[in-house]
Amino acid sequence: MISSLPQLSDTLQRFYSFVESESGRTISLQQAAFVGLQGMNFAFAHHPTDIVIEYVLPFNGTIDQLEEALSHEAGHGLLTYGRGYTHLELKQKTDNVAVFSLSVIATMIDDVPVNKLIQDHGFRTRNKSYARQVRREAKFARRKDMSIYRNTGPNDLTVKRFGISRYVSAWTCLQYLTISSDQRDALRKFRKNFKRAYPDLYREGLTICEHFKAHDVFTSTGHENILKNVVSLWNLSDYVNFKREWGE
């Protein structure tokens, strides 16, 4: 249990210097009481001049896991303010179903270039507990039991969408990241069980994966195209604007 922010490691300080140099912004770590969802400890927050990373303590994890999370949020800041990646902006106050679904889309797509970025700078993106969690999800899928996701969203539709995002995240992890053989085996088993258990959700997940194949998520234009396609697929285009902090 970490109750106060420790001194940043040399690896994280070097990465922060890199992010600040490329983005032209200062990274600001700010302690908060809440960062958007129950159980979350870290979040990137939009700001007019800085890259703000909010954190909630205590954190029930290791120093390495804390630094991985802090590097991850800084990666979001770099893509947004240093590389012109698109982010979603709500047009108006809307219902929890749309808000949750849009959050799932953003995480599912944005985390791909962020995880690749921080992995290239020496940070792990998947710890040992990740393979255990994926294996647990695979067991539930083998039983055709979606209850493992029951508390993730406000209704059945959002729970299904969260499940789809887990399939897509498994695919992108296998496609783009360097992972251990144990993690690779767990992800392959999960995808196989998911396909058999939920054929409709699998087909929707496969459609999203095809958008990743068609567009390069590691460019701002390709990322935006995937984002727009998935927002349209889930009939959420009326709820959001696609915003960039600067143009191409």
C-alpha cells in the first residue's frame, strides 16, 4: 500500500523530460480525491497549459505499477498535446449509457498507441496479474457467463460493449505489444473461448479489429479514423465532437 507519492525513478524522470520536450508542456502531478470512476487511481486531465496527471492515494500496488500508471497517463498527454491525436468531447450532458460507451471506446483505442509508446521507453504495460485476469475471463467465457462484467456498465448494452472491448484489447495486445509467452497463451485462449461463447459480440469485435487493420493507429489520422468508425458503429456520433489540440 502506497500512501504518499515516492521519488520518481530515473527512468520515469527521463520519460517525463522526453514528453515535456516534445509536447512543450510541463507535467503536473496533482493529488485528487476522485478521478472519474470508482477504483481508479490515475487519470490524464485536459488543461490549457500543462499535462495534468491526477492521482488518488492510497494506491494498493507496487512502486513499479505506480510508475507504469504515471507513465501511461503522461503518454496520453503526449499524444494529445504533442502529436495531435484526436480526443472525444461531449456535445452536451447525456445519459450514462452513452458516456460509459464513449469511455470504453476511448480506452480501447487510445491505449494502443500509449502502451506501445511507454513499452518502447522501458515500461511494462502488462504485469503478472494481467495473465491471471485474462485466464479468469476465459473460464467465464467457456461457461458462456457474462457475469464477470456485470458491474462494469449501467445496463446490459454497456456490459456487452465492455466485453467486446476486452476482446479487441486482447487482439491489439497480441498484434502490437511485446508480451510474455504466458500472456500470449492466456490471450489466445480467451479469444478462442469468447468467439465460441458470444458469436454476436465476437463479430462486432472483429469489425472493430478490421478498422485497426485498415488504419494505422500509430498516426494521428489513422487513430482518428478508427475512433470515428467505432463511434459510428455504436451509434454515438450525435453525442460527441472530435477535437484536436492542433492540426496536422
